[in-house]
Amino acid sequence: MATIAIPAAVQAYFPNSIDPSELWVNYNSQADSLTIYFTGQPVRTIWSDVDDYAYVGFAPDDDNTITGIMIEHFSRWLLTPIPPQQNLELA
């Protein structure tokens, strides 16, 4: 079984607890992007980059609410040993 290590720069934005019934996950093979919403379905989101491949989604009316994570070039992101890190402060 393979294990995916999520970089700390991305993991910092995950909710403290995740309800699997509230996850909406989509992999777009043409774009090689993975999108995960923590809201049960896609919602209006403002995306902010976390590193060269990953974006964190914020609710447009509340920048303290994380709606999801999007990873572009997902295959490349998986193969990057240590993804580039940016120092972002949590809102």
C-alpha cells in the first residue's frame, strides 16, 4: 500500500477533524489536478497558493473558513521529494 505524505505547508490548512461524509474529491486526469472540498460539495471559493502546486480555498465571506485544497500537476506533486515551501500565516 502506498502512502502519500502531505507537506506541512498544505497540511497546516486541513481542518482539525475531517468528516469523511463531508469530503468531495475530484481528480481531473486531463488537467492532472486533485480538488478536495471539506464542505460536502463544491462551493464558491477564493484560492490562494501555498506552494508551487497546492492551493488552499477560503470562503469568500469568511477568510477564516477553509473550504478545500486544490493540487495542480498532482502526479508531479506526488513525485516531488520536498515541495517548495512558502511561509504563510494562518488567518
